[in-house]
Amino acid sequence: MTVTALPTSGARAKPSSTEIVASGIRRRYAAERRFKMYGIAAVIFGLTFLVILFSSIISKGYTSFLQSAFRLEVFLDPAIIDPSGKREENTLLMADYSALATDALIKALKIDPKVRGDERAAGALLSQNADVELRDYVLRNPGEIGKTVNVWVLAHANADSVMKNAFDREIPEARRKLSDKQLAWIDRAAAEGLLKLRFNTGLFTYGASSQPETAGVGVALIGSFFMMMTVLLLAVPLGVMAAVYLEEFAPRNRLTDLIEVNINNLAAVPSIVFGILGLAIFINLFGLPRSASLVGGLVLALMTLPTVIIATRAAIGAVPPSIREAALGVGASKMQAVTHHVLPLAFPGILTGTIIGIAKALGETAPLLMIGMVAFVVEVPKTPLEPATALPVQIYMWATAAERGFVERTSGATIILLAFLAMMNIIAVILRRRFERRW
Amino acid sequence: MPNGLLILCIALLGVVGWLLGVMRARASVKGQLAKLHSRPHYYGASALLWTVLPATAVVLAWLVAEPIVISNAVYKSLPESVQAESTAVQTLTMGTIDAVAHGLRFLTPTEISDARAGKANMVEMLQSKGIALAAAPRPYMINAALLQNTMADASRQMVTVGGLALALLGLAIGYLRINPARRARNGVERVMLIGIAAASTVAILTTAGIVLSMLFETLHFFSHVAPMDFFFGTVWDPRFSAAGRAGGAEGQFGLLPLLWGTTYISIVALSVAVPVGLFSAVYMSEYASKTVRTIVKPLLEILAGIPTIVYGFFALVTFGPFVRDLGASIGLGISATSVLTAGFIMGVMLIPFVSSLSDDIINAVPQSLRDGSYGLGATKSETIKRVVLPAALPGIVGAVLLAASRAIGETMIVVLAAGIAANLTLNMFEPVTTITVKIVSQLTGDLEFNSPQTLVAFALGLTLFVCTLALNVYALYIVRKYREQYE
């Protein structure tokens, strides 16, 4: 076909055919190299983006695994905590713990409490939840009242960002969130070892909070766990049963054709449509509670079902017919051949497909927004019927929060989510390598 | 007995049935198992099925019917003046009765009779038990609530007794039916077959559920807004839902700006994903050495495994501001959320989707076609451009259509990176909004299922479903047709 590309005729001095071919070859080889370069460029584009995405998220998020806290020697003053001395729970609950924490900080930093405003400025360095931490400590150890105890108290998000070198000191003092004085205190506390970056266990245990330093993915992790369990208990048995039927027993007729077309389509239906289905059927019609992880699990199970069915069918289809024939030959029924021989041999493939399906469900956000998982849930849910959030939904909520400190939290939660997904996918790959069988 | 416990009891009886069945089967042939038609555990399974299936079916049917029957009876017991009120008021009344019925469980009989006689304040009594009532219930409400509780209690007793009796009866029948000549395996396997056949219909039920639930609410929506105004309106301005007002505030629900936003972002996404995906597929299948392929292919596919919320977050905090600053430095006003931002990031997400599908399709082109082309003296790229790609074209078109359907239905990237203002614009640097964004914004927060502001989301969902369904069916048809061509 290259012949047609050559000049067909020339009226004037004709170049020899070797010259024509030679010039053509140079051109064609150049085109060949260019074409290959396009391919390489496309691959490099994809890989570069992958690197940028990961490095951006990790560089923004790794600091969220550390959290600044003050080590304070707090005098648990009985006059403030429990003036009556009766140790009643209500009195202990209502006491002014933030005053205790602020006093301890002032003492530690050797600030003169008589200078106006200094006490408040120092108090602003502590997390607004400092009093809750102290209160819980006292409620756990009521015997310590009247003693001086050594406790770690979370620092405010602003102080935290100074510790992580994320605070811009160049901005004029009036527009900064921390004054020069406060910055000096922080620097001194850090130098004296009063203020330290510690591993952030709160990120994994706290629920929703309006303060970045006490916001965590605890509720989301539990919610996601309940949902994954629901998916596992519903989608996997149903999917495997459906796949066995379609692959081994179903007659070829209109109904099974319809089922197949349906499954292929459901695999490509936008996930948000499943969310609308969940809202209309599970919440409106069946009256299940909104924001419950059970409903989220049901929706995700319906979404994962086609993936499980398709993976299971592929795994069953890969088992050679000779296995079935051998089983039938020694007198097994068809059902026995399938349950005793085909399914165990297809098990690794089914497992791999299931893990990948569940990993997909774990990262899914849109359908969960539809069923009200966008909720401010502080308490860790104990049953799947209580309000909860999910890991990706938590990321969505933090991503839209205005506070600067939440960007770090969002990236941190994203790292946790990606770590879970990577773990599941690696397990799937290992299982496939380990049990893969070539017939 | 609570439902969970009842089901558990039936299941336990089933296990008992299984054990008894196995024992009876063994005993009936005095240990000479060869005389049995089936292995003993099939007799056990048959007894188990007899015990569990009828009882569970009846209990489940009862549980579905119970609330309907009771609320009907309660409704009938209400005074006629109440029955004549509007639907909204009736829903409220029934809700109050439910709350009162729940509260009555915590009160002693004397307290209840006091409340009925009007001697005691019901709201305060319930408050002390930790139950909040909005307003003091009328006497007829208390009567209705008492009726509801009596009926619920009676129903509870009936279903417990009935379910357990049925399970025991089934156990007896299953047990007595066991004899060595009985074909227990065939029966058990038939039940298993019916079970797995039923499981395979879940896919159809899901699709039917999607279509019906959305169709129903969409028709409801069209009773508020004319279909012409929805499909051909050019203004999207739903206003806020005015709670309590019948019909809600007037708003304009024009689909066109949303449809345009969706299409525009998809076009941008595809113009990133298709060239990059296609070229990398060509490179992977025709040029790359085996080692490169085994390393790079899984790496590229990681892009497909990253949740879309992560892409959305990246677009929001990193890519959007970057593009905005870049635009500012060369004097272009690009907003951080724009068609370009959302489309580009979505395009990156779609790269592995296009490339792995195209890869399969290119690999399916028979080697003989390539060899023929090489034999005529064509270079590799000439062969690809003039032989392989034209031969693979239908399949590639199918892959692109599937990618387009993904792009249309994608939600989280556009929610975070495309903007929320409905905009009919050709400017790529301005924010637009999409169908999916509007579904999310209309359905999160407080819902009121009578207002067009909420119902419009179902109409949008149905539109989205129909669009993607058409694309999917057509694309899958093309891909299948193409595969058959070379098989």
C-alpha cells in the first residue's frame, strides 16, 4: 500500500527509483519513530500523573499522623472540681476543667497571669477539647483529685500547624491567627520539650468534630467495617449462587439471556443510581433508618453483585469440563459435581474477584451520599442500625470543610483509605499467584 | 418472642431435624448404608428443609402483612372527622399514635386510665420515661394506640406459636417421610436448584427496582412541572423548598444547562482519555517488551483502582488551584472549579479504562492481518495505522462509548471540581454543573417527598439511567459483534 503514496509520474528529469525509495524510507522511518514516541509519551503521561497524585496526597497528609500535645502538670484542684467533696458524678461532669488546663499551661510557660489578655491568649493554644480530656481522666481516676498529675493535653490546631512548620509567620500580626507573643510561647514550649509532636491515635478513634485536632475517622472506620460485612454476607453468597446457576444449570432461553444482559448492564450503571434506588426502596418503602450502615451495606451489596457474578462465572468457566465429566462418570449428580469439585477448584478465582469487588465498594461515595451518610456522627456506632459514616464519605465531608487544618486530615484519611485498598488488592494478587492453576 | 429469636429457634429446630433425620436414616437400614438411596446427610437435609422452609416463609409473610393489617384496623377505628382530613394531617396523626403506642408500654395500667380520663398529663408522664411527644394526644389517639398495642401483642403471640408449631409439624413430616427407598438427594437438589435460580433473578429485580422507583417519583414530579419545561427549559433555578406549603415554591427546572455541563465535561474528559489511552494501548500491545508490559500495565491500572473521591479531592486542593495560578500567570481568568479541571481529572481516571479495553480489542485482531501487511513492506506504525486500527475500529468505538457512559455517570469528581452553578457556556475555564451534581445537591439534607425540589432528583436520575443504559447496550452490542467477527 505504500506504493500508492509514491509520485506516479514526473514530466521532468525523473529521479531514479532507488532515490525515491531512499527518500521515502527516511520519511517513513521518521514517522515510525514519531509514532512510537507518541506511545511512550502516553504511557509516561499516565505514570507521571500517578506519581504526582500519590506524592501530592502523601506530602499533604503524612503530618496528620502526628499531633502536637502539651505535657502539663495539672493540679486537680478540689476547690474547682468538687467543692462539696461528695464526688457526685454530676458535679465532676460540670466542673471547669479548661481553667485547670489553662492554669497549668500558664505555670509551665511562666506567664504572668496579671497581664491582661495573656491568660486567654495562653488558653487559646490548647485544644477546645482539652477540658473533655481532663474530665475523662478525672472520671476514670477520681482518687487523683487534689493531686498534681502529669498529662498530655492536645494543642489547638493553630499551635499544631506551627509545630508542623505549616504556619506562615510572614503575614502581618494583625491578620495572623496567632500573635507574636503566642508564637514565642510555642517556640519556648517546643524548645523545653513541653510541646511535642506525638503519634496521632485520635485520628483513628475520634468521631466527627468541628475542631480539626479532635476530628478522626473512628466512626467512619466502624461504619465502613459494618458495610463491608453486609456486602460480604449478602453479595458473595447471592453472587456465587447466581453465577453457578447461569454457568452450570441455566438453559439457554430468553429469560437467561435477559438476566445476562441485565448483569452486564448493572455493572455499568452509574453508582449514584444505586443510591437513588436505596433511598426510594430501603428508606422510603421499607422504612429503614437514614444514615445507617446497614442501608449503605445493602446498596453497596447490590452494586457489588454484578462484579462478583462476573468474576465467579469466569472462575467457574476456567475449570476444565474434564473435571465435571470425571465426577459425573463415577456417579455424582450434577449438583454434586459442582459443589464437590467445580466450586472448590474455582474458589481462588472467586475469592480474588470478591476481594476486588469489595475494594471497589469500600471506595464508593456517591450512593452513600444519597442515603444520608453525610452526617455529623460523634458517637461510635455499636450496631449497623445506628447512624454512621464511611471512610470515603468522611473524606468528602472534610474536603468541603473550610478550616485549613482539615486539608491535612482529609489527606490523612485518604492515605488510610488508599492503604486499605492497596492491602486488599495485594492480598488478591498474592492469592491469585499462590493458587493460580493452569490446566 | 422477638423476630430474631423466633427465626433462631426455627433454625435450631432445623438442626435438630437434620440430626434426627441422619439418625433415622442410619437406623432404618441398621448401618448398612449401601441400602439407602441417598447418603444419610441428604435425609437429614431433607428433614431440615421440611422444618425450616414452610415455617420461615409463613413468618416472613406474616411480618410483611402485620404492619399493614394493624395500621388499617387502627385507621378504621379513628373517628370519621379524622378520616376526612387531608393526607398530610392523617400522616401526622398516625405518627403521633405510633409514638403514643410506644410510650404506653412504659406506663402502668393506672397511669394509662388516669391519662384516658384526662386526670394526668400524658406528655409529662412520658417525658419522665425519656420519650418526647410533640403535643398532648387526644383521647381517641390514646384509644387507637391501645388498640394498636393489643393487636401487636396478639399478633406477636400468634406468629410465635404459629411459626414454632409449623416448624414442629414440618419436622414431624420430614422425619416420618424418611425411608431407605426415598430419593432424598433428588428432592434436596431440586430445592437447591430453585434457590440458585432465584438468586440469579436478583439482577432483574434490581433493574426493575431502579426503573420502577424512579419512574414512580418522576411521574409524581411531572404532576408539578410540565415535561416540556423540564426537558427543554434553559434555566435551572429550583429555589429552596418551602416546608409545609403544598406544592412548594415555584422554581424553574430546565434540564438543558445540566445536560450541556455533563456533555461538555465528558467531551473534555474523553479528549484526554481517548488519545492517551489508545496510544498507550497500542504501545503496550505492539511495541513494549514483555518486561515493560508486566511492570507498566498494572501500574497504569492503579489509576482505575483509586476511588473517585480521591481524584475529586486532588482536583479540589491541588490541580484546581494550580490551573488557576497558571492561568493567572499568563493572564487568563480560570476559576479553580471549571470544566477544564473536572474534565481533565476525569480524563486521567478514564485512561486505564480506555487502554485496557482497547488493549484486549487490539490483541484480538488476528496476527495474519499484521503479517500480510509486513509482507507488503509496511513499517510497524503503518501496519497499525492502516490495518490494525481500522480492523479494531468498531471495538474501539465500543470502548469509547463505555468510557463516555462512565464519564456521564461520574459523580464525586464533578461534585468537588466542576462547580454548582448551572451555566450554559462554551468557556472551558468557567464552572458548570452536571446532572449528577444536582442529584446530590437536591437529595442531601432535609428531604420532603412532596416538593418538586426533591422529586426533580428522581427525574434527573431516570434521565441519567436512560442515557447510560442506551450507551451501554449499544457499546456492549458493538463489542460483542466485533468479537464474533474474528472468532
